Amino acid sequence: FSAHLRGKAHRVSGNIIYDFFMGLWLNPRLFGNFDLKFWAETRVSWIMLWLLTASAAVMQYETYGFVSSGMIFMLIAHG
């Protein structure tokens, strides 16, 4: 809620919960420099996508004894 305190909030409806879920703050920051939106949309999702692909490659190797070229491509593309 630091954007509201600093006066940088947009589309204020008066309902804090509604404004939060509808994207009141364009780039919410915590502790001054930590961009919460960037972290949640890129860092977490890309790491989880790579971990999911890597686990699928491990499962494929355990099941068939090899990793297909398509799975290798996906690992490289997500890495």
C-alpha cells in the first residue's frame, strides 16, 4: 500500500480490496527497490516453468531410458 501513501495510486475506487485485485498500482514496490509485480510475473513463473519441464525430462528418462529431442529442446528453450 506504499503507492497509495506516496500518492502514486491509479484508478482509486475507494474500496481497497477491489482496487488491489483490479491492479491499482502499476509497479508496486516493497522496501523501496523490490518490484513485487516484476518478481511475481517473471521470476517465480519462469523458474516454476523450468522446474516443471526438468521434472518431465527426468520422468521421461526414468520411464523410457532416454530424453527425446523435443524434451531437450524444451529444456533449452525454457532455460
